[in-house]
Amino acid sequence: MIIHKTTISHFTHFCTNDIVIYLKDVAQLKEGVGPLKIDRENRLRKITIGANVANRSIGQVVADIKGRLADFPMAKGYFLEYGGTYKQMAETMIDLMLAFLAAAILIYMIMAAQFESLTQPFVIMFSIPMSIIGVIMGLIVMGMSFSVPAMMGVIILGGIVVNNGIVLVDYVNRLRKQGMEKHEAIIQAASARLRPILITALTTIMGILPMAFTTSQGAEMRAPLGAAVAFGLMASTILTLFVVPVMYSVTETVADRAQRKIKKKLHGRDGS
């Protein structure tokens, strides 16, 4: 077997037009097995193993794979990295969590400006964790996993569930400004605002439920979002009618005591 000088460019300066170079003179022949191509990432060799997922979520499949490979012996210099759609989903989930945190801060700031109080918006914000209870229960009932669409539903809930608390706390404040005692104002406000809270919540829930039960094309994206919003709002509405009044009473009592202590230290007596 010979190679003409035109096929080995780095030997051309040793060759003339009539000279040929034999392979045995420049290389050693050895049979072996090697890859057809070598892939690299960040200057490191990599081997990619891919698979499709059916009838299960990517998170569940990756969790099983991690469990199986937890005790797998790895040679020195080798490591496992999970990429593809799973990596994109994890990065997107982190971004959505940051967006949820930013949304919660903005909601708190707006309510603090409107109520001119730092404690009352905190009371209303208790509606958000209560809605997450409903989200988890709804996904379990519907047989769905906590995915990116479900996280988007949680972010949407952040701006919806606080409405019930705003209606309730605002009416309590109005009654107290009219001279009504705190606990009596809470009881009357809860009974007076029960009907409008239920009406607004039920209309939203009934409007979003068809999305949760859809089976048409693209249901894997719409159904988790609809289930998260519908069940989250349902749980938040029920719990808000009990938790928000209790938290309002507790925080106002603590705030009043703290205010009296501060005035006493400043002026040496209760009052201004």
C-alpha cells in the first residue's frame, strides 16, 4: 500500500514529481477498534446516551436513573452529567422560582403602599402558601407531576389569591375606622364579604377547570397549569376565610403592644 505525495501535504517538501512515499516508511500499521467520531465539550471528551420518555415525566425518569447509578463505580477522570431536556427544565424552573419571588415582593410593596402598613400586607400574603397546598393536592388528584407549566400556574396564583384577602382586610379597616372593636369588625367583615369572595372565586375556578381536564393536543402543557390554578384558588379561598382573620387579629395585637412599648420608652408613659 502506497500514498502519493499529493495525499500527504506535510511531506510534499521532501518529494519531487516522480517520488512516492510508502506508508511503512512514515507509520506503523496496527489493527484496533476506535470511535467513528470524537465529541468534546469544554475540551473534554464526552459520550452521550439519549432516550425518549413516554407515559412518565422526565423528572421521575431521571430520579430513577440517579437511583440506579448512585453506587455505580466510576473510573478516575469520569463523571456523569444529566443534560438535554432535563437540564433545560431545571434551569427554567430556577428562573420561574426567581420570577415567583420577584412577583411576591412586588405584590407586597404595592399592598404596603396602598394600606400604608407593613403588617397587613404580610397577613394577606399568607394566601399564597395556602394556595400552594391546593396546587400540590390538585396535581396529586389529577395524577400530574410538578412541572414548568404547574410552576407558571403558581406564579399566576400569586396575583389572584391575594384578592380575597385584600377585600376582607380592607373591609375590616373600614369598620374599625367607623369605631367598631377589632374582633367584632373581623367577624362582621368575614360574614359580609363571604358571598362576594365565593362568587369571584367560583367564577374563576369554573372558568379554568376545563383547561385542567382537557385531553386535546397540547394538554401536557395546559392541563398542569389549569389544575394548579383551579385547585390552588379553591384551597386558598376556603382557608383564607379562616386563616386571614386569625392572622389579622394576631398581627394587630402584636403591633399594638409593640407600639405601646415604644411610646412608653420614648415618653415614659402610654400614649403620645
